[in-house]
Amino acid sequence: MSGARVMVVGAGGREHALAWVLARSPGVGEVLVAPGNAGTADLGPRVATPLGLATAEAVQWLAAEAERRAVDLVVVGPEAPLAAGLVDALAARGVAAYGPTRAAAELEASKAHAKAFMQRHAIPTAEAVTADRVEVASDAVGAFADRSGGRVVVKASGLAAGKGVTVARDPVEGRAAAAAAFAAGERQVVVEEFLEGDEVSLLVVCDGRRAVPLPLVEDHKAAFDGDLGPMTGGMGTLAPVDPWGPTGLDEAMRSVVAPTLDGLRAEGRPFVGTLFLGLMLTQMGPRLLEYNVRFGDPELQALVPLLASDAFELLDRAARGRLTDVRPAWRPGACACVVMAAEGYPGPPKTGVTLDLPADLGHDVVVFHAGTARDADGRLVSAGGRVLGVTAVGPDAGAAVAGAYAAVDRIGFPGAHVRRDIGRRPRRW
Ligand code: AMP
Ligand code: GLY
């Protein structure tokens, strides 16, 4: 084999997008995916993960497997293996990895910890109270709701795949969310002021010291059209978006990204990997809603079809602390990703539904698999909550969105749940 052997860790749409873009890199010889899905299986060998991805034992097993298979670079998709110490386990075996250590990944593992970090490093964010008792949460709900016309945000502190947040319309709903989180075993609940503005996802590729921003992405996290219903992991995305004008990104890099990377380095846990900042552009400037320590899903699906330069070079250099003079190049135009979710999502999804993917969706359309598998007869079936991420590139946002929906309408599967307003949010800019 000539070229690098890369192992992508994870099983969702983001990991299909990673495997897809890495497989196109001239420097890559083989892409292994652990464990992947039916879509990644077309791109390279599948590494079964008998222990899963989320425990100390599982990450030790994966690290040993990467070493045994002489992997040159491991690219970690989801947060759970990062929080379980996969990158630390790989480092101990001398295997290069794109992703943060467990200590650096704590920014996502606990919302209470992240909020304390933001406050410690004077990073602009919503005012908040971290409560360890339901009475404290209840008082905070009342106080913040009073300030924002009744609205208040309640966040379960632990990892919840983006689903542990309630944007409550009134204190009754806010208190119920806090009580439910404690009842579910949460030890800390963050209650914070409701911020009004345009929300964007900023993803930056970091090498411990330097940061390279990717184009801004708009995500649609609520389950239903009009941003109604429960939070999901993300129902669709559009890239690039530009709510801020030319200086906005510089402002976010200066006021949010730089102090984050400096703060982590000063605390002895430099950040390598993707720092994903959920930002709200308020009238007072950008405010940080949350950190994630990985690529967004489905943010990444709307970015990779636009990438015109070498993904492997970017991630490999970041992993090795050598992100000097690397600037990714992007195709002109826009890309939209519309998620086709299973009946029931974000609750327990119906699985095992046969999927029929037309072969001729067009060269500007890429369908990334998320929860898919092959059944005993080799048929493609649904196997998770978010099933497919249907992407299309177009000369502008409107064309990209239209292209993605045209493909969605040709796919369809029984019970499929699709938001119809992805990329169609009224623009305030
Ligand atoms: P998080 O996981 O913290 O990003 O929260 C999930 C979603 O809840 C965000 O993407 C926002 O849409 C919304 N959200 C979180 N915090 C706030 C806030 N302080 N004000 C308004 N909306 C928020
Ligand atoms: N799409 C939001 C996330 O990846 O958390």
C-alpha cells in the first residue's frame, strides 16, 4: 500500500463524511472505519468494535488495534471515545491522533465545567448558575426568566448528544426540565439566561497552539419546522453562512477562540483536534453557547463537499502540531445537508426499515449514511435515529437547498422524518 493508513473512529454521518473526504486525499492509501456503517463500508475495511467506543476498556482495545494495524493517523469522530481517553491511549502507544486528550475534551463532557472555564478565562457567554440541587435550579430559573420575558435555558451537565438542553418558554417548563434532569440522575444542572440572536457553528482545526477556521455553518437542531419541538443532534445544515460580515469571524477568533486555546494551554492541556463553538450573535456581539470537542454532525457533512484542498494534510499536520501555513481551499457556492431521520427520532427510532437509494442522484449530490446497516440478505436498512444526511452543492444557498430536497424526495423511506425548512430560515443579514 502506498499512502497513509488512516483509521476513522465512529459510526455516524460525520464519520462517513470523514472517511469520504479522507479517501479522496492523494496522501491516503487506506481508510479503516471503526466500526462505521453501511456507507463507510464502501470506502474501506470495517474494524469491528466488540467493546463499543465509550469505556476505558474500549479505548484501550481500539488503541491496541490501531497499533497492531500500523495506522498512521487516527481521526476520532464522536465525543464519547475522547472523553474515555482514546487519544491518551493512542499517544501511549505512539500512534498519531487527530482529537483532544481526555483532559482537553472535558470542555464538552461537562457543561458545568465548560461554563466555569468560560468564566475563568473571560470568554463572552450567557450568564449562568450551576445548580447541584433542584431548589437552587428553581430559584435560578425564576431569576433568569424574569429578565427574558419568561424564557430561560436549562442544561443537563453531562454528555447528552446535544439533547440535554431545554429552551423553556416559561419558568414552569424550565423548572420541569431541571427536575427531570436531576430525577434522571444528573448531578449538576446549568441554568442560564436566554440569548436572542443568530446562531452559527464555528469549527476550528487546532494543533495545540494554532487554529484554522472552517466556513461558518448553520445547524437546525430542533426536531420540527420553525425550530419547534425537542432538541436533536441536528436535522440539517447549510454552509457557508455569513451573519457577521467580514470582520465577524475575526472577532470570534479573537474574543472566543484565542482565549480558549491559550486558557487550555495555560492549564496544561493543549487542544488538538476540532474545537466546535456554538455561537450566538447577539446585539452585544458573539456569545459562546457551548463547546464541542469534535466535528459537528451534520455540520461536517455540509463542509466536506465544498473542500477543494487536501483533508488529510490538514488533519495530519494538526495532529502533529505543525499547522503552519495550511489554509484549506473551498469550492465556490454552498452546500446543504438535509437529515432524513427515522420515525420516532429523537425518541426511540424505528429501525430495520428498507432503504432505497437511487444511483443517479447527480454529481452534486452526496448521501452520507448515519444509522444504516445491511440486513442478513445484504439489503440496506435503517439502524439508528438519524439515518441519512442528503447533501447537495449549488452555486448559491438557494440552489444547494433545492438540490438537497430534490434528492430527499427521490429517496424517501417509510416513516422518514425530514424538516422542510433547512437553510430556509429567514435571514437577518
Ligand atoms: P448547547 O448544547 O448548549 O449548544 O444548546 C443546544 C441549543 O440550545 C443551542 O444550539 C441553542 O439553539 C440553544 N441554546 C443554548 N443555550 C442558549 C441560550 N443561552 N440562549 C438561547 N438559546 C440557547
Ligand atoms: N450538530 C450539532 C452537534 O454536532 O453537536
